[in-house]
Amino acid sequence: MRTTLLLTARPIDGRRAAEIGLVNAVVEPATLMPTALSTADAIAANAPLAVRTTRRGVREVLSLSLADAYRRQEELGAPLRRIEDAREAQRAFVEKRRPVWKGK
């Protein structure tokens, strides 16, 4: 599908782009900025190292087989379970509070 879209250069509307996973959401122009800012806030609320590693993993696995992609995600994710932010996430969950990320 993606290759066909690229090679044919046929335009598609926002709803179709959402159906095929090309965009995350279709919103009215008046709600575009609040929606984008809300998404950015949700991402920024997560542990910085986890966000960075997730972005890296997504980029790296696009050309891999499913088995290799799972393996690479595990390689990238395993070190995150040993960092200070992982312990903070667990404490915050138990204490029913928002975590305070340190990026460590």
C-alpha cells in the first residue's frame, strides 16, 4: 500500500490516510493545535530515555522481519528495565502518583 501510494502519487483524503495508518487521527482545523499539543504532552510525560529508545526502535525495525524486529526491540528495551527511571515508574505506580523522570 505505501509503495503504491508513493509510486502513483495519487492523493488520498485524511480519512483514508487514517484508515490505513498513515496518520494517527483526523481532526477539524479548529482542534488541530490543541490535539497536537495534547499528544506532545502525553509523549513528554513519559520517561525521556524510554521515548528516545522507542523512537530509535521504530526506525530500526521497519526493514526487519517480524522475528528480527521483536529481537531488536528486546535488545533495545532490556537496558531500560535497569535504569533509575524504571524504578521510579514502579514506585510512582505503587504510590499512585505521577513519576518524576530523571533521564537516568
